[in-house]
Amino acid sequence: MSSPIRESDRLALQYIYGSVVHYRPGDKLPPRVLEDFELVLMIEGTAIYQLGNNAWQAPPGSFILARPGFQEAYTWDAKSPTRHAYVHFDIESIPPDWPALENWPVLIENPDPVITPMLRHLIGRIASHGETAWPILSAKPEESLFMECLLGILLKPPGEEGLSVAHRLPEQVHASLNFMRSILETNPHHALQLGEVSKRAGVTEKHLCRLFKSALGHAPMETFRLLKLQLAMALLGRSSLAIKEIADRCGFENPLYFTRCFTRIYGKSPTETRQSLLKQEPPPPNPLPSDIAPRIFW
């Protein structure tokens, strides 16, 4: 039987505050030296995060975990508005089994899906304190415990046996999938070509096809079509969009063609699938792993 966790082994925060902010295309956050910790979630648009002489591209759905002393700057998406959520916090004590601060990741591009709703809930808790509590100079134990759970998931991913499919994919397939998802998010009607994907992955078209077939069982362009249908499945269950609107959102010019593709893959039409989901029936299985699905933003 394991020993109970001592209070001294818990995460303790001095304060925490946060919100959601919007930027216009091309806006910049000038260089600054961070005085506390900051966790940033990219919700909409892509940012370039500059840390000293290093730079990371942070796409929608990714997290940036910054620490005190970071000399950082942000350049927001030049072509579209940018929206991100953030929390600033300062730490009084860190659990002893956590990685050393210098080993904390800076960019987490494919976090556990549970992190986003957790951060949304946390920002809602912060907002409920009212304007007079910004920042919350003395974080309550509940906020410390909640942040311990959130950061613990980010800092201590599962071992190799528990890694998701996305984490086990070859780097070239991973890069290709990120590119495909970004197309679906920003320009779903773009006529994506295999050459564009292979160029982004840095390999020949033939080699990329071999990698995709080995890793996912489908060729790259077939995978892109299946990603569209995977997004459609999520929208059927989690939105009130009409079938025609879902087809358009997923990059299908012709709603009838969308319905044929969807029915061939899932065995039911979009309308029949939505009716089943409304009855709380389980969705039909996806031909692609769920953890590489396109993102739906809040």
C-alpha cells in the first residue's frame, strides 16, 4: 500500500491569474524578461515564439510553457487574427518527483486532449473571483491542486507502452499530419497535392507513401480525406451545423459527394449518424486513430 502524499510534496502556488486575448494579424509582443511562469494555449492562429536565439512555431492547439528568466517575444499570425488563453503563476514549492525546471518542455505541440478543457475550466475559476482579484495574490489550495494535475499531465507523459499513436509516428508522418490539419483549419477547400505534403515532410513522394502505409495503413492523400471525414463525424455529434455546412467546413464542394464518401467509410449516412449520436449510441469506428483527429476549437 502506497504512503499518503505529504502536503510538503504538493505543488503550492503563490498566485495565479489568466484570461483569453485576441490579436490582429501581424501584431507582436515585444521582447520581455518573464518574471514568473506562464502557460499559453494557442486557440486560433499560429504564433512564432522567440526564446533567446531559438524560435518555435506554435500552431493552434499547442501549448507554450515559459519559466522565470525567459527572454522571450511573440509574433502573431500575419494572415489571420490570433487568439490564445494564458495563465501566469508563481510557484512556492514543486513536487519532488517532477522534472527539474531546466528539463521542462517549451513547446508542447500534441498535448493530452484533456489539457485544453482543464485550462478552460481554470480560467473560468479565475474569472469567477472578479476583477478585484486580478491577480489572485494568494492562490487557494484548490487552484494549486488543480494546477498540479494540469502541469503533471504536461510534464510527465506516459511511458513508451502508454504513448498514443501520434507520439509513435515517424517524424515525417507527424509533420505531414500537422500540415494537413492546418490546411483543414485555415483553408479546407485547398486542393492539397501530394507534392506539397512531401515537401513539408522533407522526403520524396514515394518514400512518404511508404511511411504512411506502414504507419497508418493509408496513403497520404487518402489519409487527408479520412481526416476530413473524421472532422465531419465530430461536427455531427458536437454542433448544430446543417449537413451542407459540415460538408463545406470539411472541404467538400458537393454535399452529395460528401454524403457518399461518409456513407462508404462509416456505413451510415451523415443524417443517420447524427440521429444515432443524438440517441447516445456509440459512433461507428474511425479508420484513423482518434488522437490524430483534426482539432475543434472553443
